[in-house]
Amino acid sequence: PAQHYDQFIHTLNDEEPPLEIYRYCYKGLRMCNTALEYLANARESDMDISDEFISVRTGEMKFLSAWYHFTLVQVFGGVPIADEPVQPDEFYSPRNTIKEVFSYAEECLKNAIELLPEKKDLGEELGRASKGAAQALLARLLIYESGYARNYSGDERFEGCQERWQEALNYAEAVINSTANYSL
């Protein structure tokens, strides 16, 4: 399963082959991009939809898009960036580099951070993506990029990756500090 890849405990005998992870992530990306397309035009079909609803749901889709891309990079390295709904003839796009995918996911997460509420403000919707979740994922992404830059310098697969430890620490501390004034 995907968690085995995330925890570096996968084996060739895992029940769920990598192809299933690939399909799952790209299916999720298709749904995210479709939702983003709908949200961008939501006012045309529903005049009563609030700006807050559009903003928060857009942030959630950006968060999920970043998460799917990050998961794909962990398992497959550079993969095609899926930033819009694709047609069947576009399924076989060329791979982007690891750095390009990281940069795209970073951009999505920074957008999500601006749009998502704090966990303490989720109320009955606890469990949805929050600003802290996006900050934590961004910290993790930056740690991976930094580790690749430090440990694989000269390897063309990781070209462009930089050590960004301080940025990762800043986002991680933002998560820690955001929870200091309320109980989890």
C-alpha cells in the first residue's frame, strides 16, 4: 500500500503494486482539477454560493493536488504534472523533473495556506484540510527536497533541488505555534 512507500518499508511482494498508487493519485488529481474548474465558475450556476465556500474548497483542492503530486514523486520520481483536467489523448504526457513537481506542489501548498482556515476554526468540519496541514506538508516536501540536494548532488534526477532546511523549519514551527493556544 501507499503507506509502505511513505514509511520506506515496501517490498516487491506488497499486495498493491505501484501501478495502483499511480492510478489512484492521477484519479484524485483529475477530481481535484475538475473541482477547481467548477469552483472557478461556480457563480455562473449558483449565485448563492459564498466567497468563503469557494475559497476554502479551492484551498482544499490545492492541498490535495500537492499531496497527490508529492506521493507520486516519492514512489516514481519525476512524473507528469497534472494541473488541469486532461483528455484521454493527453494521458501519456512526458515526465516533469522531481524539482518541477516539487515546485508545482509547493506553489499549490502556498496557495492552500492562504485559503484554508486554522484547525481550531473548522468546528464541525474537523478533519478537513487546514492551514496547519498544508504547512506541515510543505515542511515535509522541503525536507525531502533538502535531503535530495544534500545526498544526491550530481545525480541528474535531482537537478535543481536545493537545501531548504530553514524554510522547512519555519513551516514546521508555524504548525507548532498555531496549536499552542488550544487543545488538540
